[in-house]
Amino acid sequence: MSVKQTRREFIKVFSMSGAALCLASFVPLNSLVASEGDKPKIFSPSVFIKIDTDGIVTIVVHRSEMGQGVRTALPMIVAEELEVDWRKIKIEQAEGDPKYGDQITGGSTSVRKSWDPLRIAGATAREMLIAAAAARWNVKPSDCKAENGYVVNKLNNKKVGYGDLVEEASKLPVPQNVKLKDPKDYKIIGKKLHRTDSPDKIYGKAKFGIDIVLPGMVYAAVGRSPAFGATVKNYDDSVTKSLKGILDVKKVSTGVAVFAESTWQAFKGVENLSVEWNLGPNANVNSETINNKLKEYLKTDGDLVEIKGNPDDAEEKNYRTLEAIYEAPFQAHAPMEPMNCTAKFENNKVEVWAPTQSPQEAREAVIKTFGLNEEDVVVYVTLMGGGFGRRTNPDFVVEAVELSKAVGKPVKVTWTREDDIKHDRYRPVSMHKLKGSVDKNNKLFSFSHHVIAPSIAVQNWGAKLTPKQYDTLGGAIEKDYIIPNYKITASIVDIPVPIWYWRSVYHSQNPFAAECFIDELAHAAGRDPYEFRMELLPDDSRMKAVLKTAAEKAGWGKKLPPGKGMGIAAFAGYDSFSAQVAEVTVTESKEIIVDKITCAVDCGIVINPDIVEQQMDSGIAFALTAALKGEITIRDGSVVESNFDDFPMLQFSEMPVVETHIMQNTYRVGGLGEVAVGPCAPAVGNAIFAATGKRLRKLPFRL
């Protein structure tokens, strides 16, 4: 494969790409080498690559590592094209900076949007090093090859290390035609390489946000509002200030902040505050009022998004017709590491150390909130103990900066678990009205889905969307199924509960309703749910391939003892495809036990199979927690749940056996982080029906 482009086109494309590749043409050529005195030290042909005179290659990772493996997968892409010794790779985390382009770690975009920019970054550096060696040997570049951190002269097998070519390579122009490797020649991509971040985590050297300590730093916690939108009226801090270690108490935009000599002392100080609140207009909001509001939209047709054929013909033809209502609740993110941030505000300059999924957005929010110059704000990205979308919101970063400014010292703010759950920004609640029919030949004739949910885009940015642009439709209209008569409608509901992105967001809700209802229609037709789906998919469908693989590997159709059942579901999203078969046991006491999940996934070219399997395991654990465990409920304008006693997580002992089968192909790289979530709940729900004959249409599942 090769990419042919002019120098001008090269610069234009990559300055606007997801990774904003900054190559030699962006800066004076002599700036490509960092020097000590007159001795060149580092060749940096891209913002993502540094090569020093010892031959050590440093790869800069511009996305955030929160357990999903980007500090391994992204360097593998660069290293493959660069032809470098993986053992000599060093990883450096990028700070928040526009020069890296899009740095948001969310939407399963880290690898799929970095694929082309990082390959070309590696290939460009490789070609410049080859050209430098060829000039030294007075041969043609085609007479040379890059191999394991060296350039080899194919005419006589002489070789020179990358480190020895630093000075010559830095003086060369950026090549106009960058040849990319054919997948059949990959040496690194596709291999099960060990995670680069694992050793430091194992030996306790890894720095998460909660581990940051600065000289002269104080610790802080915030007493937060009891209702959405409540504000501080008065407060009494006399008891708090009498406690050991308390340094100061101040009213801030998010509540009342307590500054102390340790995090624990700050927590105790907040517990002893006496605060009077203006509860505001949301004090009477509760789950019942929200659900009643959603139900009002069930009486409407909703806004038309997409229609094919005439779904209403089913009744005129007297075909068997089904209707069902499905419901999904609010969900908290609940990462193991609660929100935290360390900030230093000094002389109108700010430094931030944050476990953020969106360092540029955090930086921009600080600049805008405090009226600072861009060059005066730096956001350093730490490791994070989970994020799931929550840490793309910069609120906790802005809060830390505000507290540092208020107290005049570096501050580490740590949220309690109660803060983290009761003051989260939640996965939206939703309702789904579905209607479908099967004809006299027991084939699917019509399918309609009315999605009713609040919009993240509308609530947070006041977005003006046409029905086809509704962000609430993720997973509702991305199916490969060929249905003769088909209709999607949607209603956006205004609610006062703060909502935000949550691992797969609407893709965790719409497929639950749709795939369970497809199952209902299959049973209404007297058909096997797997065969019913396969009939709706064209032979060349990637979804059909994952369905077939999952069913065959799970032993679909095998006889199970009483109380056990198998369910199947498929998913398309994030440029990937997945199908899951769940095996479930329902005990006499109505306990739901998920015994096994057989998962097939097609994510195009596979960077690291181990990471693919880890992502599937992780997504399934996350989805099962939401499907089997807790939900967020509202009372008097605030969240009822507060910790893992009333918002429980899936336990190790409850995790099913997960068997993942990866489709091998050379399709463009797809996403992974959210792909396992979508089909999990419907596969389990369909298995519960197979085991009990009872259809559960509301999450979390309760018998």
C-alpha cells in the first residue's frame, strides 16, 4: 500500500486529522534535533516520535490510559511502520495540547482514529532514516531497508543504527510519498505483546491522579449540594475548624470547600459542616415524575427519523403483530478511582495533574473559566482507575483550579465515593416503544422502534438537532438487518438530572430493546432466534459472520437442563461488529446467574489480540453490572444511591466464563471499548426468557 500526495497536501491532511501529525515541514529543520551544545541528541520527525543518539525510540501517546491499553496499542502502530526493536521503545504521555489533534479518549476512537496518522508518522520517520543511510553509503534508498532499529544496506549487508543517523535524517525534507506496509508483512501488529503499563502497576510505581503529591500542597474536599442545582445559603464551619489538621474553609461554586493537611482530615471536616441550602426548582423531582414524563411520549408517534416501506400494512394484512415497552434506568459511572485532580494556580499560570479522558477540553475549560492565556495553562495526564466516559467532562478539573486559586496553594481535591455516585453525570434514562409483525410464512414483515430519552447534546450544549441527527439513536439505526417495512422515530425529553457519556451510552440501551424484541418476534413466529436473525442478514454481512461464529462456538441449540437457557444478540457500532451468546441459570429462588458468555468480535485489523480479549472481558463485566445490579434513582431532586452497598458492582465470583473469538480480516481498524456492552444485556435477557418463559423488559433484570 502507498499514499501519494504533495507536500502541501500532506501538511493539510494531517493538520486537520484526528491526530494532527506535525512533521518536519511545520518547523525549521534545525528544530528537529534537540542539542546539548553542538552535539545532536534527539531526532523528532513528528510530535509522536523521538529518536536519540543511543537509538532509543520514544513514542508519545496522545490518548489517555485508563486500563484499555492505548499505551501499548498506539505505540505498536508506530513501531510497526518504523521497523524498530520493541524492547527499546519508551512511552511518554502527551500533555493536553492542540498540536496532537483530537485527544479525547472516548467513543472507542483511540485506535481507529489514530490508525492512519500513526502509521504515516512511523513510515515517514523510517523513510527519512533510510534516505539518510543511503546518502551516507552513496547508494539508492531502494538499495536499503529498515529492520529492527537499523538501516541495512541490501547490497553488502552493512547496517547502521537509527541513533547514528539522527543528525543526517534531521536535515532531510519530509518525503512526499510514504509507502505503508502491507498487512501480510506485519511483524508487531497482530501479536500478543505484553502491556507496557503493566510492570509499573504491578510494582506500585504507576502514577494515578490520586497519587500526585506536590511540594507545599494542601488537600481538599467539598461539601456538595443535596439537590440538582442547589446553592449554598449559609454555613457554619465552627466545628470543622476545631478539628485537627483543618487549614481553611471557603465557599466555592460547587459548595463549601474544606482545606486540610490530609485527605482524610478534609473528609472529616466536610462531615462536620453545617450548611443551609437553597434547594432550587428541582427539589421535588423524583424517579416517578421522570418516568411519568417519559410515558407521556409513549402516546405520541415521535419525530420521524427513518422509514422504509409501510409498517402499518401488517394490521391491514392481518399479520401477527406484537407491541412492547422496554425501559433502561439512569446509571452512574462509578470508576474504582473516584474523581480527583491536583492543581497549582500561581501568578495567573496554571498547572494541572488530572486523570482526564479529555485533556484539551479540560485545558480549554480552565482557560475560559479563569480568563487565562493559552500558553499559561498546562494539563498533565495521569493514569486513571477507570473512566467510562465520566472523565471526558472537565468539571472536576475546573473545580480543583478554583480551589487552588482560592487558597493560594497547590491543591489536591479528592471526591468521596458518595460524591462520585451522588454527583455523577449519569447515563440517560430511556423508554422504548416497539412494534413488529411476522407474515403468514413466519418471516419478519415489519419493525418499528420509538426511542424516548433525554439528549446529552441538547442538555449540555443546547444543540439544535434534526431527527436524523438525534444523539439518542446510537444502536437503533445501525443494523445490518434487511427488514421489508421499517420505521425509527424518536422523542427528546427534557429532564433536570445531569446526563453525560457512559460506556457505549445509547448503544447500551437501544440494542437492548431492539435485540430483545427481535427475539420476541422470532418466538411469535415459532422460529429459532438465531436462524430468524441469520435470515435477515445478507451473506456478505460482517454481522452475519460474528453471529454464526458465536452460535457455533457456544453450541447453539444444545439441550440444557431445566432452569438454564441460552440467548443470543448481535451488535454493530464504532466500525465493529459483535455477537454474544449468554448461558444463564435461574435458580428456584429466582437468582439470575450468568454462567458463560461466548463472544465473537470483528474489529477489522487486530493490533493486539490480548487487548481485544481484555476489552471484551471488561465491556461484558461493565454491561453485566448494569444489567444485573444497580440503578440510579431520584428522590427530592437528588440521587438516592451513595456507595457500593446500594449501587453494587459485579463481584469476581459473579463474573461468567468469557470466551472470545476474534474474526481475522484486513478491514479498517474498528473500535473496541464499547463494542462488548451493546449485545450483552439483550443476550442475557433472551437467555432468561429461554430459561423461564418470562420476558423481562426493564433493566436491571428482576424476576
